Amino acid sequence: MLDFMKAFIKKHEYNYIRKHIYDLNNAFRGCVDINIIEVTKEYINEKILNIFTDLSEEEKELLDISKLDPLHIDKYLAELNEYVYGMPNITKEQISRLFKKEKKLKLPNLNVQDSKNVYLGWIDESIRKLYVVYNMNGKLIGMACRIRNYNSNHSQMCALCNHVGGENEVAVVSSICKTANTGEGAFRSIGFDLCLDSEKCNERIVAIEKLEKILKNVNNLE
Ligand SMILES: [Zn+2]
């Protein structure tokens, strides 16, 4: 990592870049037309740069894949990863505050926090709940999701990373939405599909819009 540059790539942006570089590499297998290769590279390069605003010249240069040799993809991605940052570390107290209504809240293993995460997710298997914590514009928000049993042979698609898998990988969950209305019938919940393995989900997620939309909905924010 260069001294004068700091981490400027968010985890999901890194996942996006990696996904496109691997896609590009796959597309090139067996393609001998140098023009097609160059044009496609240029296109992917634009796509990657377009997800960022206010890049410095050095940052732009680092992200420039136009000269990337397919043989050096892994090395390049490892170098790029040094400029990636995940969500800030959080404390047990912060988590407890987020889930005040949860009785006997099982806390996550916070030692794994230094891994770069889009969100922090963990499961309390004894009560079949999956917890999610996310840093939205500097403010921590969370949701508790009940894992549903649905006995289906159908595959589900994770709402966050679009991974498709069977019920041991992607589960149907539901979360109770907070509401300003405390009257009778104010209860509202939403259902969606979510990866059970948050670590893997964090490696796949390339956009945060869906995650933020669900969290806003559950937390009654707008
Ligand atoms: Zn997922």
C-alpha cells in the first residue's frame, strides 16, 4: 500500500470490481480478436470508474484495468484489497442498544470484525434468528430476522447478493417492522430471502441499495 493513499474502496465496490474482472477474464478465454478484447476492457473500465466519484489521479490509475494482464488478476486484486474498507468496528454495547427488545440477545463473535464487511450478520441457532447490523451514513441500524421453515425444494435468491441456493444456503426470513403507530393492528412484518452464511454473502454483495431499502423499511426510516 502506498503511503499517501488511504483505503477508498468500499467492500461492495471491491466485490463489484472483482466480479467484473473475472467476468471479463472468462469472456476472453478463447477469444482471439484483439479489438473485441480492447473494446470490452475499455467498457468494463468505464463501468468500474463510474461507481466512484471524486477519484484522485492515483486512485484512478490504480483502478485502471486497461493494461491488466489476465495472468496477474489475483495479484492485482490482492493489491487492490489493501485499499478496501468495511464497516467500522462496533462494541457489544452498541449491538445491545440496537436490539433492546431481544431477550437474551446472542452477541456475534466480534473478533472477526477486522475482516472487511458490508454488514455484520450472525445467527442464534437456538431461536432460529439471523441478526444484521449495518452502518448507514455513520449511523448503526439493525434488524432481527426470524428464519422460516418452509420445506420447499425450490431454490431461493438472496435479496442482498443475488446468490441462489437451497434452504441450507438461502433462507426465507421475516422481520417485524418498527412503526410509529402503537395502536391495535399496527403490527407489520416483511419477508425476504437471505444468505445464512453472512461471511459468504459479504463476499458476493455488489450493491447496497437493496440492503438499505430493507433496513429502512424495517426500521421505519425514510
Ligand atoms: Zn447473500
